Amino acid sequence: MMQINDEILSAMLDGELDAEQIQEVNHAMVADPKLAARFAELAAANASFVQSAKMIDEAPMPDAVTRLLESAEQDSNVADLQAFRQLRKPTHNASNKPALRWAALAASLALAVGLAGGNLLGTGSSSHALSPAVADALNSVSSGEQVEIGSTESMLAGFSFVDTDERFCRQFSVNSQDGSSNQIACRDGEDWEQVAVIRSTEQLSESYQPASANNQALDGVLDTIMVGAPLSLEEEARWLD
Amino acid sequence: MQAQLTALLPALRRFAWSLTQSVHDADDLLQATVERLLSKGVPENVDLSRWAFTVCRNLWIDEYRARKIRKTVDVDPEVFESGQVDGEREVHGKLQLNQVMTAMKNLPEDQHAVLSMVAIQGLSYKDVAAELEIPVGTVMSRLSRARCKLAELLAAG
């Protein structure tokens, strides 16, 4: 039989005793009210300490710390971009970058057509303009939001990111009675360039599903042009401003 | 790493508070910890959350203890009397804070650190023993003495 002292009671509080020891302590506390009172005393002291530490949650997180992390994230994007460009330099230059981009797109789209039964429209090696209504929505709607585009279409903003040309880009889907499309567009000055589009005769679900067959096709494009992680809503808001 | 660190901030801040017993010092310690993590990174094969707490504790030991900041315990009235914590909860909270802060500053530092690592960071005795390079039995006894002292001081307060 073990000797039940403050160390054992403290270990009991921390879940550090095995089942047999717990049973032994419980039996001892039933038999000895002083031991039970001591356990309660230690538990209360511990709870006061833990609760007090939680009270700091009431005070707002210091700006200096959040700013530090935000600026680190921006630096990290810049660092990623620079590292990415360094890696690309020996084999790729600016003039063949579109070829690389579209080769990846073609490969991934072939997969998508096979998997999803969709068909590819409107892609090529030159840029494509978006309708003014879609462009307006891309300039104003936050990721996760859905808006009506005219009377028959709706647009759901998926996520935003920065591309290798340091442009603000967005993944989004457009749904209409005739079908749907999953698209990526990047902002060039005031205009939006359609970078990729996959059309399907099926309606897309309301939420973006990265793992779906249609969206897998865009992954190759994203792998090629996307720098860092998708933007947070706060970062996205700064681009939208 | 930034996203992981952002998610970790509240827990890390509570840990910093448990060490410093002051909101201002805790926030300074938190900032120093984040700066250190961002500038030095995380060693290979080391879990960020585990490492962040270690950095925080080491900074507290190296810098804050040297400056004896925790001896200047205060209840940060501008935080806890500004309506952010209200009514009965404020009164109870302030009393509890005062008592705990007073009690903690009377704890020997080795007991204080072990109590924070187990009760706030949530480490097992084995992990604390490995981190501090001391036997598990020593962890148990320091922790027990910390709680006994805390219970005694809270009862007296």
C-alpha cells in the first residue's frame, strides 16, 4: 500500500496516477475525511491559479504582438516569392513563364475532363477579359460570400492569393441555369485577367470543395502561380481596398 | 509558422502571465517570445507549440528574473477596472488575482516554473522532467510543495 501524502494528492490532480493508485486514494479519502479535505484544498489552490491565468484573456491581445505576426507573414510571402524566383531563374525566364503556366493547366485540365465530365472552354495562351459584373464582384466581395450576377447567375468567391507576378488573384465559381464554372482570375492594374476556367454542365455546390474532381484541375495551376498560402480575410480586405 | 503561432498566442499569453503575475510583463514576455521565434525559428523535428513555451520560459528565466520584474507585482488596474471585467465577477476576480499574485511571488522559482508547466502549459510530469533535466520525483515534490504553499497562502489571504 502506498503512502498517501501531498505529492500523491497533487499527482492525482494532474492525472498522473494509474487506475489502481486512483482507486487506493479514493478509498483512503472515503475513510479519512481529513485526507479528502486536503485534496479539496490543493484542488482549489490549483483551480485559483489556473483561473487567474485565464483572466488575462479578458485583456485585449497587445497590438505590438499581432502587428509583429502580420508583418512576419507579409515578409514570409515576399521571401517565398524571392525564393520561388531564385529557383525558377536557371530554367525559366519571364518570356516562357506563360508556357509553363499553361502546360500545367493543360495537364491538370485533361485530368479534370476525364474525372468530372466537364469541358474546358475559354482557355488559351492569351488573356481573357471577364464580364464587368464579375469583375465588379471580384473587386468587392469577400471570400466565402455569394452574390447575384445579373438575373440568372450567381458568383461564389472561394479564396484569394498572390501570384508570382505579385498580382491579387481569386478563385471563384459562377453558377447559372446552364451549368457552372470554376475559375481563377488575377487583377492586372484595373482589369481582371481570366487565368483558368473549367466549365461543367453540373451545378456546383454552394461551398468550395478543394478535393472535388473539378477543383483538382485547378490545383496544377495554383501550384504553378500561387505564392504562399491563401490570403486571410484581413489580408484580402487590404487588397480589396 | 505565423498561423500556428497566432493560434497559440492565447495559451502562450496565459503561460507568460502565470510566470510574471502581471499583464504588462506577460505581454512584454509574449512579445519577446514571438520576436525570438520569428527571428531564430524552430529547431528541426521540434514541435512549435512545445518550443514556444520553452522559449517563453527561458526568456523569463534569463531576462525577467534577472530584472526581478515579478517582484513588482500589480493588479494592472487599467485592465481590470476598465469595464473589461465587470460587476461581481470583477470584484471576485480582483480578489482572486491579488491573492494568487501575492502567493505566487512568495513561491521559490523552481516550484513556480514547474507549477506553470504542469497546470498552465499542460505538460506531463515526464515531459517536465525531460525539459528541466530533473528526475520525475523532483517534479512531483516541487509541484506538491508549490500547491501546498499556494493553498496555505490563499487560506491566509
